Amino acid sequence: MTNTETCMREMRHIVALFSKSNGFDEQWILFKAYLNTAHSLSDNDSVAKENFHQNELMNFALVLRNILHHQPAKWHFGKHDVQPTSMSFSFSQNTKATFSAELSLVIQKNTLEEQELQQILGGNSKKQLATLCASLEKINSHVIIVLSLMQEVQKYVEQYCKSKGQYTERFDNEPNGYTLIQNA
């Protein structure tokens, strides 16, 4: 298994953990870990790096990683934006009306459009600022749903690994990655 495949599998597990988590602090940590692992994948695989920089989604994800990594004060632990992403309402003659909503971790688009953030990013890299601005123009919503972003990035990364022969299907099925040991 290559470093690229290992990163892809780590990313897959992070998405699974994220989707099962109910804590926004935990989700935020997992999201940052996910982006850092994607960054590591591109750092360790020069072909992936070139490929990712040519893909709008992956390039945006890598820029977003750099923003979160290099501007921690703006994105500090415990400060999260959430938004209802699904709601249900039901009632019948025999029961009371019920309403429920599911909250999801989001990144507000206007936060990424802030002048100070963009000046700092542009000072570090004009290319990254251009990528961010181009991506923001194409985002029609006022928020980016973090889980959806992670799932789309994961689809792309897994397809990349498969297309480059860096995917071993047997690791999907065989739990041979551990050995049970015992102290005598």
C-alpha cells in the first residue's frame, strides 16, 4: 500500500467518524484532520499534487486547509457555525404535532469573503487567493456544508487513487491489518 492509498483510507475513516459524531467540537477537529490528511497526500505524491491543483474542488479544499491552518485565531476551537439542513414535521388525529431539525456544521461563505482574511491569504499566495475567489464566485449558497464538502472530496480522492493504480480492493474486505498478541 502506498502513502497515497494510506492517506485516502485515513480520509475515508475520518469521514465515517465525522458522520457519526454529534459533537460540533469533535466534528471541527475531524474536519481539520481531514483537510490536513488531504494536504499530506498531495505533499507526498507529486502527481496527485498536480492533479489536485488542476481540479477546482480539490484546489479549493487545499486552499481551505491552508486558511484554517494558518489563521487559527479566526477558526479557533469551540467557535462553530451550524445550520439546519433537514427538518421534519408530522401530526395526525391521534398524536400531537412534532417538529425536528438536524443541525450541520457549516462554513459561512461571507467569512471566506472577509477582506482581512483575503489580504492575509493573498500576502502568502496570490494563486491561493485567486483559487478562493474563483471558488466563492461559483458557490451559490450562503454556507458550505462541511460533511457534503468532505464527501465530494472523498469521491474525487478515491477515484484518483483507483485511476492511478493506488487502490487495493482486498483491503476493503480483509481485516488482516492487525495481529492479536498476548503477554505470557
